[in-house]
Amino acid sequence: MSTQTIPRGEELVELKLVKYHLVASLIFLGAAMLAGLLMALQLVHWNPLQGWELLSPGRWRMVHTNGVAYGFLANAFLGALYWVVPRLTLHRVYSRALSWFIFWAWQAIVALTVVGLIWGPSWQTASWVQELAQRWNLPMSLGAQGLEWGETPFWIDPVALLGLFLVAVNFVSPVMKTKGPLYVTLWYFLAAFVWTFLTYAMGNLLTEYHLTGTSAGAVGGLFIHDLVGLFVTPLGWGLMYYFVPIILRKPIWSHGLSLVGFWGLAFFYPLSGIHHFLYTPIPMFLQYGSVISTIAVELVVTTVIINFMATVWGQGRMIYTNLPIRWFYTGMVFYFLTCLQCALQVTLTFQKLIHFTDWVVGHAHLVMFGVFTMWLFGIMTYLFPVILGRPWYSRQLAEWHFWLSAAGVFVMSADLILAGVFQGFWWASLQPWDVSITGSQPFWVLRVFAGLAMFGGFLCFVWNLYKTWCEPAPATATAAAPA
């Protein structure tokens, strides 16, 4: 085949889609971070919106979690997929029109989820809503569902599932046209398209309408964990297997270890979700199995970390000089620490101390912001100059973004993990509940300032992006982009 018949990467990628998805993700991230700050301020009695029902922290806590998962992460991943998949397959996505429909439909889904979480309980008391629900035998709740991480209103779930199905169709099509062996990145992507659809359906439909008691608890635990492990993790690691070798300009150190990481994730991760409900009536053999699987995941993650550390070996200075690489490898270190911490906290002995404490909250922030958000910030730091055809407006602002984000999430996670240990000992000593609340105040105050640092880093990034966007493109700029 002559080189003229091979499409160039920029001819296959719809740059506007990449750009729009990344911008939408930043909008939702900003809203979600503000919601998280509102919840943090409530705990230290500094809530400036006290008494406003629609802005109550209980409702905005759900906006915080769902906004991050479906508004920020999903949009950022979609933007990255539109960049990566056509370049690895040498084929366009299934349909440009479908791509734009998915973009606008997904923004509507996330926006309506926020509306349902905030206004749903108020609508529920309306007589016309009750009459409609009785006539069509619909669930009465127009607001949040009573499932952790599955709070999206029931009327959103079928639409969200349709959206996930269309996403799979759009991206699986070019992969199916590919001749020869697939990059490990595409392995992760294909798995994520299937797993995400099934995980969302399992968590939002089975536990709400078909299962009860310990069965619902067991499946709910699987959903909570699989949303991270089978949606976020394969897409995140898949993107790392693409961007790190591209920027370093060298292949990944070991293809064999990359396969160990993929199959280890596929085998062990789905079995570990019940560790969210240790010491419950769920059968003990399932609890024991989840503990063993979680520890096994840490061993699998170690092989992946070794693979990437060996890849950068000899080019370690790039972690200092190249900002995207610094974001990526900082996230990898946090990922290793997260999984190591998880392997400890899921043991039954450890659970006696930290169950239901802020330790778990610190763990969640370390993985969702310290790992996947850091990776996506690195991808954006790499892509926006290429898409806009001009360098970043300010390297200093980019540095502030990194250090405020990395230091902020490290301090917040360490603070909450330590708070969890103290809370566990207070509860174990059978002191009054107020003792743990009063003792937690210094930790919660520090969390507020750590969160403000993270939000400050986000504002540095947004301002830097705005100024870069407004800068006139260099006269020599072309539409060509790196591979």
C-alpha cells in the first residue's frame, strides 16, 4: 500500500468534537468542585447558603459525585477517544452526525440529572406528578434514587443507557474495521464500552426494581466499585498506553506485562466490589472473596506501574521538563498508593477501625482526582495547544495548576485518611458521638483549604486556556498534529 492511501491522523479526527467535549468536561468539573466545597463548608459551619433548600449540601453532594462521574470524566474521556481511536484504527468513527447527537444528548442527560437531583424532591409533592405516577405505575421518586453512586433519577436511566449504547456503536465500528492485531489501548477501550453499559444497567435497574435485601446490597457494592474499575479505569489506563509512548517517542517497555494488566483487571476487579459492605449480612464467602480479589488487584497494578516506570527509564528528566508526562506519572504514583491503601483497608481487621470513617472519603478523592483527573489534565495540557495551533499562554500558570492540584489532593487525602483513624478509635472507645464530631473539626477545616487549593489550580488552568484561546495563532501554524 502506498503512503498516499494511508489517511493522516488530522484527516480522521473531528477536532471540534474533541474541543467541545473537553470544554464541556471543564464546565461540569467546575460546578462539581463548587458543590464539593459547599459540602466541605457545611461540615465546619461556614456554609454561606444556610437555609436555601435547593442549595442544601445534601442535594449538592450528589451533584458533586455525579457531576464528576458523568459530566467531567465521561466528557473528557469522549474527547480523548475522538482523538485516539481514529489514529489507532486509521478509520473515522461510525458517524459524524451520530457523534454530534451524542455530544448534545449527553450534555442534556447530565444537565437533567442535576435538575432531578436538586428539584426532583420538590416536584414530587405536586398532585399532577402523583396522579401520573399512579396512572402509569411509575416510581414516585422524581429525584435521587436511594443507591450510592446510583442517585440518577429513574427517568434518566433508560436515556443514559441508550447514550452508552450509541457511544459503543460509534467507537467499536472503526475498531472492527482494523486489520491485524489490536493495540492494547483498543483492548481496554472495547472492554470499557461493554462493561460500562452492563455496569450502569446493573446498578441502576437491578438494585432499584428487582433485588432486595442482601442481594441488592451485594449487587450495589459491585456497581459502586465497577463504576470505577470497569468504566474509569480501562479508559484511563488505555489512554496512558497511547499518550505516554507517543510523548516519550518509544514503545511501552513490555507488551506482555500490558496484557497481564488487562486480563488481571478483567478477572479480579469485578469480584472485589463487596468489600464496600464488609461486616454485613452478605454471605461471608462473598466478603472473603472480595478481600482476596482486592489484594490481587494491587499485585496486578504493580505490574502495570513497573511497565510504565521501565518505559520512562533513561528519560526521567522528562517528568520534570514535560508537563503532560509529569501529570501522567504523578497520577500513576497516586494510583499505586491508592491500590496499596485499598489492599490494606479491605482486610476485616482494618475494617473494624476505619469502616464508615473519613478514611474512605480520602481514599475516593485520591483515586478520582489524584489519578484520573490528573491524567485527564495531562491529556488536556497536551491536546489543547495542538488543537488550537499555539503554545500555552503561560507556562507559569500551567505550573501553578499542577502544583496546586497535586499538593491539594495529597493534603486532602492524607488529612481525611488520618481523620478516619482518629474517628475509628473514638467510636471504638464508645465515647459520645459528639466527641468524634468535635475532634474532626480541625481535619475538616484543613480539607476546606486543600479543596480551595485544588479549585485554585483549576481556575489557573481555565484562565490559561482562555488566554491561549484568545491569542492570535502564529503565522506558521498548521493544522497538522503529532501522531
